[in-house]
Amino acid sequence: MEAGGRRGTLVDAEIDDVPAAEPTRVASRRALAYLGVCLVLIGLNLRTVFSSFSAVLPEVTADAGLPGWAVVVLTTVPVTLLGVFAPLAPVLARRFGAERVLLGAMAVLTAGLLLRPLDAGDAGHLPALLAGTAACGAAIALCNVLLPGLVKRDFPHRLGLMGGLYTTAICASAALGAGFTYPVFSATGEWTAALRFWALPAGVVLLLFLPVAIRQRHGRHRTSHGGVNVWRSGIAWQVTIFMVLQAMMSFSVFAWLAPILRERGVDGGTAGVIVSVSIVLQMLGSLFAPALATRFRDQRGINTVVALMTGAGFALSIFGPLELIWLWTGLLGLGQGSLTAVALTMIMVRTRDGHTAAHLSGMMQGVGYGVGSTGTLMVGQLHQATGSFAAAGVLFLIVGSLAAVFGYRAGRNRFIGG
């Protein structure tokens, strides 16, 4: 998960707008509830693109004849684009309104999901896979940035409920993609149908959100410059590097855990279930870790422990005895969910005001996802070079250890700007 669901971790990307962005206009409490359902359903579509592709990666690679470099690119590009497009979200929202940008993003996501499985004739499936995956990554980047602010702005008296539902929906999205893609493939015999299936829920949400978005009016806004310059803060860089390292592991789980399990001899359906359960355990970790972290004077201990849990869980999923694979992936899930949540919690506990928190969040998303995508890249390249995932297991022991070091430093009781 990349967005916190608790009261303290919902960051408003439009906080620098002057005048302040108005809440979404709704005519009644029923309409407000409808808006809430739409926002949660949008969250439920933001991770299927990652986990669905990995669930049928061997079938796609074999049938489409994908070269090794293409597999690496297809698992890396969408994560990289989360960082590349994140800074554009507030700019677009200022120009068109957050609701309409979200609507446009959902349209692009639906189109990208439909485009991915298309056969381009003599060129094969690769061009559509590349273009569709890139479109999905760009669309998800905009949603990642704007959704938390909308939840915070439109449901100020229900932040606990809405934040929890929204965060759970994002995590559930990854679990659904991992768990149901292979069964669709088994039922249809076509990986193209299994990938195309995920355009259906995205298209439904697009239609549901359409009347809400188009009726919004949007005024002129300018940008204020509150908060400190986070790019010149050593504390901000420690928090951001912590985020980079957790993103390297998090998206590698989405992209490679199912192929790792299948290479170890687990059948496709079971591998999907194991990944889904691991992601569900991420939800548990993400629910309890922030509350535990904020009870302490600093977060050095919990940051260190969950980083080491994640690195060890990833390595054991590769090296550990296969009969204990549920234990290894369970450790990975609890560690990863907790690690992501405490990394995001650093946004609030290391800042004194909303403006600085928003700027730190933007820095963490831009650098965190952009550089964090090298995790999936390195796993793919190491597998291509060595023919196994053993080197990736060593890699993530190192990454987990580095995350523990920077988590310890980021967890010290200090504030950005003094």
C-alpha cells in the first residue's frame, strides 16, 4: 500500500492552492455516501495492473514470445511512472479540478487495461503490452496523489472510517489481482482474457463516477508556498531513502512473488492464493503498525524490526524450505504491510504542519517510486543473467538491512525544519 488510511497519514495534495479547493459538491447525505463508495471503488482498481500481470507472467512470456528485456521493462515501467507522474497531479488538479482529473485517470486506466492484451498483428503483443502498461502506470500515479486529499477534504468527520476503507481497498486490489487472474486464465485458456478482465471493474467505476465529476465547478487557483524546503533537509532525505527501500521490496513482491513461487514448483492457482494471503496480511500490518509507532517517543525500533522482517521474509520465500512457504510469505506480508505503513507515518511524525507534510509526501512519492522501481528492475535483470531468483534473495537481504539502517535514522525524534 502507498497511502495511509489513518487520520494522520492522509495528505492533501492541493493544500498549497489559494483559495483552498472546495469540497466536492453533493446535493444530499445520500449523494455524499455515493461519492464515498466511488472513491473506495477507485482505490479497489489501483493495484490489479501489477499483481494480475505477474500471476500469468510465464504464460504471457511463452505465448507472446517476450524477450527477457521486455519482461523486465513491463514489471518496472509502471512503478517508475508512479514517480514520474506524481508531481503532475496537483498541477492538473489546480487547472481542471481533482474530481475531473480522477475521472480522466480512470478513463486512461480502463483504456490501458483494455489495450494491454491486444495483438498488433506482425508486431505481436509487445507494443500493446508496453503502451497499455505505461498508460496504467501514469493513471495510477494521479490517483495515488489525489485520492487521499479528496477523502480528507470531503469526509472530515469520517476520516477513520473512510481512510480505513480506502486503504483496505487499495490493498485488496492487489490481492484480487493476484488471486483471481489465474483462475480466469484457467477458465478461458487465454492470458489475454485474464488481463482484459480487469478493465471491467475499472470501466464500471468510471461510469459510476462520471456524473459526480462532470457536475463539479472549478474556480481559479494560485499556488502558495508554505512549509520548509524539504529538498534541503537531511531528515527529509533519510525518510525518503527509507521510502525508496521499502518501495523496492513492495513492488518486487507484486511483480515477482508469484513467478518466484511458480519457479519453485508451486502451481499457478496456488501461487495466486499464496500471494493474495500474503497481501491480506499486509492489511493487518498496515492497520496496527502506525498506531504502535506513534505510541513511542521515536520510531527507531519498529522501523528497524519491520524492515528486517520484510527482507528476511522475501529471502526465505526464495531460499526457505518449500513446505514452510506459507510461513515465509506470511512473515513477508506482515513485515511489508507494517514497513509501508510506518514509512508513510514518517510524513506526519517528522513534520509540524500540513504544508511541509504535503511537500514531504510529494518528495517521497516522486523519488520513492521513481528510484524504488529499480527493485523490480534488478530482480528481473538478475533472474535473466543467472537463470534463477537466488541472487534476488541475496539482494533483498541487503535491501532489508539498508532499510533498517535508514529506518533507524528516520525514526529519531526530530522534525524537518528544526
